[in-house]
Amino acid sequence: MIVGDLLHLDDLDIRLAWGTPDLLDRPVTGLSSTDLQDPARYLQPGELVLTGLVWWRPADASGALRFATALRSAGVAALLAGEGTHGSVPDSLADACRTHGIPLLTVPAGVSFRAVTDRVYLRLWGDLRVGAQDTAAIPETVRHELLDLLHADAGAGEVLAHAVGRLGVPDCSITTAGGRAVAATAAPAPAPANAAPTTAASVPPAGRGDTGLPVGPQDGSPFDGWRLRPHLRSAAAEPALQSLAELLAPLAARAHADASARRRAAGRLLDALAGEAGLTEPLAACGLGGAESLVAVTARIDGGRAGEAGAAPGDGPPAAWAAHALAEALHSLGAPYAAGTDRDGRSAALVAAPVEQVAERLRRARPALQSRLTGRRTLRVGVGPAAPPAPAALRAALVQARYVLEGSAGPVGSAAELDSLDGLLRGIPPEVTAAFHVRLLAPLAAHDRENSVSLLGTLAVFLDHDGSWARTAEALCIHVNTVHYRIRRIEELTGRSLARLRDRLDLRTALLCAPQPARARAQAPAPAPAR
């Protein structure tokens, strides 16, 4: 297949925006769908790049040139730009493609990316088999049967079952890169009592070292893309399995395009939520139009090299990995959801399910998702409250989810945990809490550095025992008169009265705002005086 063949695919009405005859003769090796500003590291030479132009902003004068530069560095064959998002392809993109010698073709708004990917991969498969008739790993009759199923819009399970039955290869599973089962031919096996439920037949566990055969587009995300995984290894079956993985590429490309479209719709919903636009259409586009309430969820991937994790604008592709992880985790919940990344690079989801179910599902799914990350990257999730589908209520729920994400002690936090002062303070930036701690308790810290008696420890014990002189004296193994003396000294140094509830709360909060090592020292009982 060459680039020019796209202009002759039936019913797609793909048009040439810019390209020379020699560029249209470029061979095509595959197709990737992306809406990343800089997708170069996830593209392969000779690929077609399909984009909905969600990344393009009219105010960003150099955005189109940066995108085209990334495509040129990857050596792609051509760019297919959808007109659905902006109504037309920007002139700046055409100029950028002309500058870098990249053929630019347009996909009309009425043509789905699914139709484009299906047609391209079916054409690529046909070219592949024509060029390898003498050594075809799949008999011609079986190949035609499978192609007929694909043309009839059969699902992955039906195609896989037919292929395994006709080829005599071992039972196989199709899984996502994140380990979620898409289809399988083996009968379900009993799961261990403590195992998370699966949505398809028994699938051997996927780890970083067992990726299976890639099927269709692979965008570099550890949670995206399909894998074909035989349940038993057989050297004799490898050629047929490799050909089967290639044959299944249109189904994987269709799923990839559908997932990308859902993430784009979710991103538009999140952007609408951040602005003043109405939510009726964005909610309906995400399948959430009839929901009575929605649970807000946020996620982030921490760690890794600088610029390769987090949600800051411009960080690059990994900023969207957290959205991919949310989609993987929420898929098996069986409830409508929308997971995507907003214009600021923050990943979030809205889910039409009870809060408890959402939190439990994310906690059970996280270990498998975390196993897909390398290095020191860590997936963190914050679950907010349920809220009616109204702008103010959903914005408030997302704020709470992000607060939980920042302050949760564990990798999956819930707004339900915000039921104590300690839990509430964890979401405040450490620079703020540290400053508050110093502002109120610096005089006590200075005293403790010069004396063997810890006033910070005495204050902590006194407040822990609800201001009881006797119980404080007992806990510290000192006379009650000594407690009175130390408390008077604390009041003198801080300017606060421990007889007033308000001052007690301020000092208690300041103790909770201490960095963890200092906080542990402050809460440790003071040593008994030498006798």
C-alpha cells in the first residue's frame, strides 16, 4: 500500500490537502492514531498518522510546526487530519507539512476514524498476504474465512475462536497491554479466593516481561494496545500465531480508534467543566447524559525522568498515561464512564456508579496497573464524592478528588477519608504546612534544642490527653506540678493559652503540620527526669 491509495478508498472521501506525486508513492507500513503534541517517540517509520487535531490551538502559532517536526523526525509516511474538531484543517498545519515534506490528507467530519483504520489495516493485510502466498502461515481458505468475518464486523472473540479452531494452534487470549482480557478461547478457570474478577475467560497473568505478540497500533503507553497471548508455548505454532496477530490488526485498530475517540470526548467534557460552557452535549457524547450522579476521579503517575510523568502542561505523552490507566481500571466496572485528559494535562474521570464501588474497583485494579510501570513511576488515584451532573457540583467534586490525590497516605485515596483534621491537612502543600508549623512552634523548637526537656513533646502529650494534668503527668512520669510549669512555659513562648479551645486547636494543627520525622519526635514521650 502507498499513500496515494488512500485517495481511492471507497466511501471514505479522503482528500489531498498537500502532497507531491513522489510523496504519494511512499509505502505505508502501519497506522497510528494520536492527539499528542509531540508523538515522535511512539511512531514508526512509514506509518500513517491519524489525528483529530485536539492538540491544535489557534493561539499557539508554532504548534502546527512542532507537530510536523515530530512527524518528520519519526519518518512517517503521511498525516491524515480529521476535520471534525475544528471544521477544517488549519492552514498553519498545511504550511508546516509543506515545510517538512509530509503529505497531508483530510478526513471529512462525517467519516469515523474507525472506518479509516479498518480499511487501512485490511488493505495492508491483503498486501502482506499477496506478497507471501508461497510461505503463508495461514492456509488461503482459512485466511478468506477470517477476512469474511472481519468484513462482517465480527467481534474479537468470534474471530479468535474461529482462527484457533481452524488452525489447531493453542488456546489464546487477546489482552490489552494493561492486562485486561478482551477475548479468550479457553474455558474459564476457577480464580483464587482473593483474586480480582475478570471479564473474560482465564488468562495467564501479564507482567512486564510477558507482553505477547503485538496486535495493531502500539502507542507506547503501558496500558494501551492489544497483545495476542497463547496459553501454551509452541514453536510449531509461532508462524501461524504471528500471522494471526497481523490479521487481527483491524480489530485492534478499531478498538484503539474508539478508545482515542472516547478520551477525546472525555477531554472535551473536562474542558467544558473547567469553563462556562454547558454540559448537556459533552455529557451525552460520553454516554453520561442520563446519569443522576457522577463520581469524580483523578489520577497521576509520579516518578521517572524529568518531564516524563505528572500532569504539567508540555510534559509530553506520559501525562496521558494516567487517563489510560483509569480507563483500564474502570472498564470492567460495567458502568458508564468518561476518562481523559484536560487541556492542562490533568487526567480525570467521571463515573456513573456508587462511590464505594468505584473506590473498591480502583483499589483492586491498581496493583496490576502498577506492575506495568517501570523504574520508580507510581500510579496514584484520588476518588472524590458523587455529585449531580451540574457544573458547580461536578467542579467541586473534582476539586475534592484532586485534593485527595495530593494528600492521601496511600496510592488510592478517597474523599471519604477526609473525616479528620489529620486527613484534611495531608492535601495541603507541604511548604504551606511547614511554614505554619514553624510560625507557631519555632520558639518551642528553639527551647528544645538547648534543653533536655522537650516542650514540644509535653504539648503533644497534653493535647493527646485532652488537657488532663494528671494523665499527662502519668504519661510523662513526672509530677503534676512539673506539668503546670511546662504548660505555663509553653504559653509564654507561643503567646497562646491552652485554656482556650481555639488556641488548643491552633497548636494541635501546628503539631500535625510538622514534617514526619519532627512530628514523630514531638509525639514521643519526654524522658523522665534524672533522679
